[in-house]
Amino acid sequence: MTASSTIARVVFWLAVCAVAAFLLLPTVVIIPISFTTAANTLFPPVGFSFKWYRTVIEDPAWQTATITSLKVALLTMACSVTLGTAAALALFRSQFIGKTAVRALILSPLVTPLIVLAIGVFMVFSRWGLAGTLVGLVIADTVLALPFVVVSVTATLYTVNPNLELASLGLGAGPWRTFRRVTLPLILPGVVAGAIFAFITSWDEVVMAIFLTTASLRTIPVLVWSQVRAEISPAVAAVGSILFVISALGMAAVRLILRDEQR
Amino acid sequence: MKLAVPSGATKDVALELKGICKSFGSAVALQDVSFQLERSEFLTMLGPSGSGKTTTLRVIAGFITPDRGAVRLHGRDVLGTPPYRRNIGMVFQDYALFPHMTVAGNVDFPLEARGVRGKKRRKMVSDILEIVGLESLGDRLPRQLSGGQQQRVALARALVFNPEIVLLDEPLGALDTKLRGAMQLEILRVVKRLGATVISVTHDQEEALVMSDRVAIFSQGSLVQMGSPRQLYETPQTEFVADFIGESNILRGRFSSVGGGREIHSTCWRAEAPPSLAEHHGFSEGAVVAFAIRPENIAIHRVSESDATVSELNRPNRCTAVVRDNIYLGVEFRLVVVLSDGQPVQIRSRNLKDMDGFTPGTKIELSWSPGDSVVLRG
């Protein structure tokens, strides 16, 4: 190896590390802070303890918020997976007028400024009495999560041989049995990946939730937001760490599932 | 065979297509396709790609709805019946085995869909796996099998539920040449044993000749001619069929019945009209007639310089030519000769000891028997 190519390598890896640090550090820094024994969130942390985690787990406000968050995220996941898989199949398999427009509409939450969407949803839902309700929050989060399901299911549909569905129909299985026994098992990796994306989308979502939640219906990110505004306690860092780890595990699971699929 | 038609019974029509037409946009895919298929018959639809054979197969399977026409299975109109209620087995070119199910699971699938239960179902699966020779591989996944084995699974899956008809879409297209020959006989053995009625699609004429009771030749969306392999080879009705099945020399001349004889003339030969001409009406004096002669049915004669007189031309079914190419092919040799009007003619001969006498440039004489020439339509 020549000297110049060695230098090029070193520069390249330094650049990679710098970018990774820039992206990761602001998030990861909360993890050491969450183990501090001090009552402030200054870095570096002092000592090591789980006391802020204990505070969070024992606090009824966090308990309620966790249950609310789980409910919303799981319901959002169920709704967006069902609707998203059906939409992906329809967009992929059938030809109809306005198909491109429908696809663009479904994917539009990815590019619409979230605050604009949230204000719009809030104004409409207030009138319909859905603002501040669990159902309203699930509907809004489903709109946000739907594009992720559609995209990941569509990606796996490309890998399925279209003759398999014809073969199934020809062998006597009706459309529903064909979906259940042939199509669904083959696109399952995409469906599961989409489900995890949908869960994380709802689990981490704060803008929409700030508009649509009330004091009695609060998700974890909303509670974090309101606490941070009052005082910055290491308890928030502990919650942040928990949220981060759950999301990271979800993304890792998606990677694993899709890697297995490619083999 | 257990499903053979009892003697004296009227013919048992398993499938009837009547006037099937189909267009995709402005492209005409099928034009008035009609034929009948008897029970336990093996029909091959043969034609170049885009000739409409696969579209016909998909119309029968129910994957494509024709614009016009009727499809009847054992006399029952099935056009309004979705594919999953037609009771037709199909083998796809790429086999379309379900990759997430085992061999036995794939074969079991049509039985599951039909609600067959318990012991009977397991026996049907193991019986058909035994017939195709895969009884020990039931637990494997399709991707763990060779191409030939996958092809057998696809066949077993299409046959296990005793379908009224089995459709094979280029069943051997994905296999290499050597395996293809073995699988041709293997498929024949299995379908004949079960007495299945089969329609196969191929563009390989040898496969069609080997496997089929009858062959249907397709060209440009139309069914051109249908008959046994021998009928098609010996009495092609059109230039397309004469050329598509085997090789043919097509000669054109003008009809003449002057002096009582029925003859066809060109500038360099004079042919007695073949017996089959009687079937083709409407040839008036001077009309252009085309007929086909197979390369193996033309005899070649050496001529010495002195023999090649003008008077030779007056003998019927004979003409002079000049050798252009002389090719050795092992069991036979092939000559390409050129007639005096410039038309090339192919000749095959097994008389290899004569071969050296026909070097390129040699002047020779051809002759044929009128019975070996077939008058073509249109």
C-alpha cells in the first residue's frame, strides 16, 4: 500500500467518525447523565446510580404516560399495518385511474411539515370532538406511520414472484386463502418491519401529541416536554435513555429482519 | 388405462374453445381460436413467441378473460368461473413453487384448498410423490432441489387433485437440453399413467413431436393448423406450417391443365400436380400454385456435360441445378443447390458415399415424386 493511499484512508475514517459523532453524541450523552447521583443534568455525570430510573418507575405520572404511550403505539401499529399492507397491495397489483395521486397522498406525511399537519389535524379534530382522545391520537399517528408500512411492504412485494399468486388461484385457493397462505407469508418481513417502524413513529412522536393530548391523556414524549420546560431533572435523561434504547432495538430488529429476507 | 373411453362411445370432449378473440389495447393477441380436446389427449400448442399460445393457455386457466368466444370444460361454460373454481392444474414455466412450503406442503396445497381431509389427503400426497419419484424428498424446501426435481414437484402439485385438464406452460424451458429429453419422457409417463388431459405450450418443435397426440400450430394470434405430428409433417397446409415443422423447399409455379395433364410450370421446371391438388379448388389456368417438398424427398443425380441438354427440361419432376454448399452432418449430408432461376433448394441425403461427387459448382439434376410434394394454401 502506498503512503498516499494510507493517508487517504485515515482521512476518510476520521471524516466518518466525525459525522457519526455529530449525529450520535447529542442523543447518546443523555445515557451517562441518566446514571448521575447529582440532582442536575451537567456533563460529566457524578458517580453512578439507578436512582433516577427508580424515581421514574415509581412516579405515577410516568406510569400513566407509559401505559398511554404503549396503548397509542400498539393501536397505531395495528391500524397502520392493516391499512398500509392493503394499500401497498392495491397500489402494487392493480391498475386504476388516479393511482399515482393516491400513492402520493399516502406518502405525503413524509414531506409535509409536521407542525402544519398537526395544526390542521387539531383544528379538524377539535370540531369533531376527537382532540384529546385516544382514538384521535391513534388516527393521527396512523396517518404518520402509514407511509413507512406502505414503503416497506412494497419493497418486499417486488421480491415476490407474481406467478405464485396465479398458481395459488389456479390450484383452487380463493383470493383470501391465497393472501393468507401465499402472499402474506412471503411479504411478512416487510410487514413486520413496517409494524416496528409504525410503533416507533408513534412511540417517539411529540408534535402531533402536544396538540392532541390533555393533562389526563399524555404520552411519554409529551410528559418529557412538559417536564423539561419546568426543570431539567436527570429523571428526564433516564426516560430519554429508555425511549432511545427501545427505538434503537426496534431499528436493529428491522435491520435483522430485512437482512434475513435478502439472503 | 383406467380412464380410456369405452369402445363405441361418442368422443368425450374435455375442452372446447370457440371463437376466442382477445386484444390488448390495439394489439390483437388471439383471433378466432377454436378447437376441441378429447379426454386423456395430449395437445401441444406450438408457435413462435408472441403467436398467442400462452395467451390461449391463460384464457383456459381463467387468468385472462377473452373479448369474445366460449370456453367449455366437459360441456360446461366456464368463462364466468374464476380460476380457483375451474379445477384445472397448471405448471408454470418457472414452476411457481411456494418457497415457504416444503415439497409435501406444495403438493398438499390444492387438497387443502379443496377441503380434502385426514388420511385420504395424506395418501393422495404420498401417492403422487411416489409416481413422480420424490417420495423421499417430501420434507425438503423447493430451493434445496435441482431444476428437474422442482419440475416434478410442480407436476405433482398440478396433478394431485385429479384436475379436468392440466396446463403446462413451457414446462421444460428452464432445463438444460440433456435433462429436457429425459423429462419429456418422464412427464409423458406420469400423465399417461394418470390418464390426464394435457395442454402444453412450447416453441420447441421436437418437444411437440415427441410428446403430443396432436399439435396445434399458432402464428400471429391464429390457430393455423392442428393435427397429429405425422399429419403436420407430411401434409402441412400452409407455408408457415411447412417451414415451422421441419424444413421445406417451397416451389412456386403456374397451374396448367392444357392437354389433359394437370401440371405446374416455372421457367426452369415442370411438375406433375400432386394428388393433393384435387382438394384445393379454384386453381384456374395460369394461377400461381405453391407446393412444399421436404429436403429428404429430393433425389440428386450426377450429370455429365454432354447429358445436360435442353431436352432434359421437358421431363416432368426434374430440373437442373448447381451445387452451392455441401455440408457433412454425420448421419447425412446437406446440399444447398441453386436452380437456374436463382432459387436455392435444400437437399438432405444419407447416401454418404456419393457426397464427394457433389462439390460446390458441380452441375447436377434433381428429381422428386409428385406424391411427395404438398400443395399449400394461400
